[in-house]
Amino acid sequence: MATYRQELKSRFATLGIIVVVVLTALLVRLWTMQVLNGESFAAQAENNRVREISIDAPRGEIYDRNGVALVTNRSALAVCVDPSDDDVRDMIIRAQDSDSANDPTRHETEELFGEFASMVGVTPSDVLTAISDVSQEALRPRVVAIDVPGDVVAQLLERQTDFPWVVVEETSVREYPYGSLGAHVIGYTGAISEAEYEQSDEYAGYELGDIVGKTGAERQFEGVLQGDKGWRRIEVNASGKSQGVVSEQEPRAGNDIQLTLDIEAQRVAEEQLADAIAEARRQGYASAKAGAAVVVDITTGEVIAMASAPSYDPSAFLGGISTAEWASLTAKESEYPLNNRAIMAAYPPASTFKVVTAIAGLEAGITTENTTYTCTGRWTDMGTQWPKWCWKRAGGHGTLSLRSGMKNSCDTVFYEIGYEFYKRKLEELQAQSRAFGLGSETGIDLPGEVDGRVPDAAWKKAFNENYPEYQMWLPGDTVNMAIGQGDMLATPLQMACLYAGIANDGTVMKPYVLKSVLDSEGQPTRTTQPSVLHDTTVSDASLAVITRALIDVTEEGTGAGAFAGFRVNVAGKTGTAEVKGKDDYAWFCAYAPANEPRYAVAVIVEQGGHGGSVTGPAARNILAQLLGEPLKTIRTTDQSR
């Protein structure tokens, strides 16, 4: 039997074993934490003490073809609110609280931000909205206003005890030396939206709230213009409040780009478009408010000028656009100023399309330069129950050839040709239209381009899927198409490319606006090479007939008034499109010099009346700027279509 001493010894032994096991476990745990996971825990501790926020990189600048700066960057003072401030943070938490009863009251918002908001020119509600933006990094100061006057900034800094949460930072913002000039090609910038961030792989590596290109070249060349972000590490206390900057890495600016635009040609194009709209209104077309003009280099496809009216000022988006201004820019009543009508709007091309009908007729052998037609003003070849009218209803044009039919824009001549195409049932007119690129996007390096429409039997059947009575392709469909009406639609850029293709011996070059990407020394690192978009294979003989006819238009025909006294020969065509329920749309398309073509131009004014008196003079002065001719104010008349 064990003695009490022996039992006590046994208990001490057991206790010793337990102590040894516990100490061993603690040592192992300590070794694991300090040796195996030491670096990880140290990093976590560092992360708890130090927070990193990103620093935006300046975007690359944008130049015109001659090196003139269109978009630069400038330093601006941004007045921000520090979200880590105790009072501000409390306001943010309550604003984000799902229990609306806990939201900051208007009185509380006024009390905290009222005076500050008044000083920087915003409302207390605007400040609350800015600080409640959860799309940005938690510690990143929320920008409330930029370009605040210096004396206001000085007051804010002097009164830090009153506004301890105010932070003034120097930031880089876009500057537009030419204001709204070229706005539709250049585009504007804004904060990346949640939808963009989540739905596009293009924005991998971006953060919510980053500034990105929204439209135009800013959008198209985002990957080039966007630089590499820097970062700033900030020490924070246990409450997460900033205690100062620990370290910082500067961002790297994006690449500059050079566009094909000529800023002086762009200025003239926009001025002439505005003058054409004003002239249309002077002529009694009160609804004329919008239009477009585009100029392309015939041999390269470079876009020299691209104007769209109404326009907008891209600087309105700096620092965030107000709700009221955004509503105005996207309202029907303001004619959608953000839309680039040169590529985003498709119109019936009207008589400017007659060149395609003529070429198709010549190529098919159903007409010649001197084939004669008789115009009485009323055409009834489809049956007296389906009469069609020439724009010159009273007496018509009499007997005339294809060439003089083009000169006078006689509809009867092209009704005849269109009807012949219908009877052949080969859809040759559609094929010729597509050969010049109509009905499909040109692929220009700008976002938002539409494809227009070349109607045919298959399209009509599909379009009227639910209305069998309207599915059959009828003679009138081809006849209407032959004069650029009916269901035919084209963008101003497509029409400029069409005329450029005629001038370039039937070869349509792909239009583009990016001339070069530049390195930090301003030297090209990548240059866009011209490429063929369509090779129409139209014969030289047919193209020569069209050129002679188009010269007649500007020298003796419907465009003669607009080009009176112009010392360079121009091949052009007027157009007056009928749109149901609206005033006529005025068109003019041309290329010049006709004997050695360099530029093609297309101008349209919505509800502007007649091409010869409204858009013809605008096209004349745009070409005058490019060809060294004097610009003149032209007032003339035109009743053709």
C-alpha cells in the first residue's frame, strides 16, 4: 500500500508533466507566431497602422494634326472633406444606415456643412452626397469643389479650427484651350460608373471613382491616355484617423495622342454649320436647330474636321456635372447636344444619293451619260394610280440627259432608272450602295457609330414581321430609294466617304481620327496607316461621267448659287430630304478640287430646307478654308430636292 509520501510524489510528477506539456505548447505556439508567421502578422499590424490610397495619374494630352494642343492638363486646387474626421464619419455612417430614421437631418447637415458649402459654392446636400460616396477608398478625401477662388481657400485654411475636416489638395484636371471646339471628337471625362466597372473587362485594374474617358477620343483611346497610378501610405490611429503621410510614389502620366483634325478647319466647319442653321431659320425654317459637317482626306481617310450641332462644353464635366446640367444635355428639347450627329445619326440622303443610282445605272448598262429622259413634272410609269412627282412640278424639266438630270436634280430621270432596277429584280442598286459602304459602319475609331440602312426585300420582310401586308418589296420601294428617300438612311460620315470614294477612283479609304500616339519626348510611337475600306471596282468611264455631272451642279445647276465665284472647280450635289411630320432636311456633299481631288465634305442641317441655299454655302466655305480661298457670306435660293 502506497504511503502518503509516495502518493504526493506521484501527483507532483503528473503536475510536472502537465506543466511541461503546457509550456511546450506555448513555446511551439510562440515559435509558430514569431518564426513561421512572423512576417504575416507584422504585415497585418502594419496594415492596421498604415493605409494606402491611390494617386491619380495625369491623362495624356491631345493635339491636332499640326501639334496644336486641344486638351491639356492643369493644376487645380480641390477642396475636399476628410472622411476620417469624427464628425464627418458619424455623418457618413448615419447617412448609410439602412434605418432612414437615423439619417442626418437637414438641420444637422446645415449645421455642420452650411457655412463651408456656402463658401465653396455648393449646397450642404451636395457635401453630404460627396462624403457618402462609397465607391471611393475609405480614407480618400472626397472632392467637393475644384477651382475654388484663392481667397476662399486661404480663408478655409486659416479657419482649420472651424473646419478641421477640410483638406485642400492640388490635383490635375483637363483644360480645353479651344473651349467647346471639337468637343464631339475629343469627348469628355468623368468618374467611372459602377456599371462600367462591373461590366467591362477594359476597366480591370481600375477603381470605382477613377476618371475615365466617357465619349469621343477620350473614350476610344482610354488605354493610351490613362497613366499609371501612384500611391500614398497614411498612418492612422486606432480609430482609423489619419496621422500623416508615411511614404508616397508619384504616378506616371498617360501617353499623348495626335488627332487628324485641323483645328482651324474644325473652327470653320463649326462656324459654317452654325451659320447654315441661322440661315435656314432666316429662310423661315424655324425648327432648324441641329446638323453636322464632316471633311475627310480623300486619299488617306483622315478626318480633317467633324462638327455636330448643338455642341457642349466638356469642361462642364470637371469635378462632376450638376444634375440640372446633365438633364439639360440629355433632353429632347435641347436637341441632345452630347450626340455626335456626324456618326450617330442616320438620315435619308435624298438627292445626294443620286450619284449611286447613276453609277449603278451606268455600270448595269441601263443608262449612259447622254441617255435622254422626258420630265413633265408627273411620272406615272408604275400606273396612273401611283403617280410620282418631280420637285419641279409645273411643267417639269422637259427633255434632258442623265448628266443634265444630275445638274438639275431631276427626280424623273432617277425614277426611270430606279424602275428599271426594280424590273431586273437583281437588287443591283442595293449592291452598289453597299459597295461604297452605305448600310454598314465605317469602323471609324470613335465610339457610337451607327450603320444606317440600305433597304432590300429581305430587310422589308423582316422589318414588317408582324405586318404581312407590308412585307412585299414593291416598285415604289426601289423608285423611292433611287432618289435617296423611302427607307434609305446614311450618316454624314458615310456620305463624305461615298463622295471621297468617287473622287478616289472608286476606292473608299477607312476614316480615322487617331494620327499618332506620342512618347514623353513628343515623338510618334505608333502611327495609324491608311487602309482601304471598300474597293468598288466601278469603271473609270462611269466615274468620269459622274464627275462631269457633279461639276455641272456647282457651275450651272442647283449648287451654282452657292459656288458662284469660287475659283476651284468643285464636284458637288444638293439634297433636300423629306421627313414625315418635319420640315425638309438640307444636304450638300462634294469633293474638291474636282480635277485633282483632296477633300470630300458632307453637310446636313435638320429641318433646314434646301441644300443649295443652306448647306451648299457652308460646304463652299469649309472647302475655301482648306483650299486657300476667301470665305464669303453667300445668300442664294434653291427649290430643288
